[in-house]
Amino acid sequence: VSTQSTWVPVFFYSHEVFPMALVSMRELLDHAAANGYGIPAFNVNNPEQLQAVMEAAKETRAPVILQASAGARKYAGEAFIKHLIQAAIEQYPNIPLVMHQD
């Protein structure tokens, strides 16, 4: 894996932890394009879905795009979705993630 971009967490290369999980979509997509890989995007509406996605990302040591549709934000409430994402950032600080409001 190329290390051209400086945002890539050390986690991808060793067992050290990167202190910032939340990255911009541009950073993530630019790195993926430069290094020839795709990034999955998952709609999350509850803690169980989010934990499953983050555990899979941890297992595969891959970045992830999390999405919340307008319907999910209306149903669950924006504050609930916001706190879900914040919990993921705290619990998985070594996994780069983007929050996309689908």
C-alpha cells in the first residue's frame, strides 16, 4: 500500500492507533483512487448495524463510509444518528470513516 497521502492511519501499517477516525470524503476518495481500491458505504440506523459495519472494517482493516438517509434521520432523529457516529469514532479510533448524509 502506498503512503503518498499523509492522512492514512498508522493502523494500516502496524498495530499503532491513529488518533482521528473521522476524515473527509475527499481525503478518503483521493487515497482510494491513488491506491486502486474501493470503499464500501453502509446505511446505518441503529447501534447493531453500526457495530457490525465497524467490526467488519476492523477485521479487514479498511476505511468505511457511513450513511444516514433523510428517512433514517427523520425517523431516528439527527441527534441519535450523530451520537451513533460519535460512538463509532470513540470506539474505533483507528478506522478512518466518513459520515455521508445520503
